[in-house]
Amino acid sequence: MSTPQPQSHQQAAPAPNWQSAPGNAYTSPIPVTPTHLGHALTSEWTKIKSVRSTMWTLGVFLLLVVGIGLLVAVNTKDNDYSDVPYTIPAFFGLILGQICLITLGVLVISSEYGTGMIRTTFTASPQRHRVLTAKLLIFFAVVFVVSVLAIGFVGLITSGMHSGASDVGWSRSVLLGALYVSLLGVLALAVGSMLRHSAGAITAMLGLVLLPAILPAFLMISDSMRSLGETMMDYAAPNALAKIFQIDSETDTGVPQLTLLIGVTAAAIAGAYALLARRDV
């Protein structure tokens, strides 16, 4: 005969109610900070200082500007600086060094498209305009500071070699020369954002810089095209830098050439923002 089992007085637990009552919204224990431009700037600064392309291109830039500049300064005499600033030797290095900044400007953004890392970047920061703004600001700040240091160092050494030979102030050529080549790099970054291809963007920028210096030689063969050729020659990058460094004469300030570059760069940046918002990654 079986013994009856005692009935349990415990009642089954009620099913959990997964729906939160109004006013009892879930709060994450992890502190959440609203994102802003400062976060994007920190991210882009980490990127640009950690990749090898930055060190290589800026290293070659410094080698060209400082190396060629000091080589030119050693082979000059005091009377060579009677009406020109002491930064003239840096001009010859900038002619080649600007290509390094153009290359770096393209690689800052096109390399992310090439490797696919741009998807990660836009996932972490869906505000694409914020990412591009951060890239532009960080890149411009880095290359401008490096350019000022390179040109200023050459001017300082040249001034020590030929002390008292020149009465022309050279701080202006340091700032405007650095600004000009930095804007060329920013323009390259904007072109790289639009084309999304390193080789294509670098080729386009080299054509933009070199074509105005080469084409006038053919245009000035014709009398009807001579004025166009002369104008194009005045605004070519090498001649624009020459005017900024006052190689031609003290009256050539290079301001019109710098103003044109600012306008072209602004238009390219506007195009980069517009295409960035319309196209998929």
C-alpha cells in the first residue's frame, strides 16, 4: 500500500513581466557621453600619427626643404640677400617638398577607402561630415606646423650664415609659404575624398600642379593665346611660391595666387562634403 505524498504548499513563481512599466525605462550602468567633434579630432589625430605614410612623407618633406635649403644657403653670398628674405633657400626645397604634402593629403583619406576601414570609421561615427571635418582640421594643423618649422629653420640658419646681409623681413614668407603648401595638401585631401582612389587622386593633383607650369610654353607660341599663357604661368604653383618668397621683386606678394588657391580649395571641400553625403561607402 503506497503512502500518499504530502502536497507542497509552495506555489509556482509567476512568469516574469518583460515589459517595463511606464516611467521605469532601463538605464545602462555604463556612462554614456554624447559624441562631438572633439572625439572625431582625437580619433583622426591617433590615425595620422600612427600610420607609416605620415612619418615617411613628412620625413621626406623635411629632408627636401631643410636639406636643399641648407645646400643652397651654403653656396650663396651676402650680397645675394640684399633685397630678398633669408628664407629664399627654402623655396627650392618646397618646389619638390609640396609633392610630399599632396601625396599625404590624398593618403589620409583614400587609404581608408582602399582597405575598407572607412566602413569602421563611419560605423563608429555615423556623422560623415564630422569625420571629414576632423580629417581636414588635423591634417592642416600638422602640415602647417611642420612647414613653418622647416621654412623657419632654413631661414634661421641662413640668417646666421649671412648676418646683416638682408633687411627684408622673412616671417611673412614663412607663414604664407607654409600656408600655400598646406592648402595644396588640403586640396589633395578633398580630391582624394571625391575620387576615393589613391593613384587617381595623386595623378589628378600632380596634373593640377604641373599642367599650369608646362602648358603656357605651348600657349605662348600663338599670339592670340599668349595672354592666357602668361596668366596661367603667373598662377602656377612654382611661380606662386616665387612671388610669396619675393624672388621676382618686392612688389610681388603672391596674395592673388594664394587667394585663388583658397577659392579652389574651398570649392573642392564643398564638393567633397556633397558627394560624401550622397554616395554609399
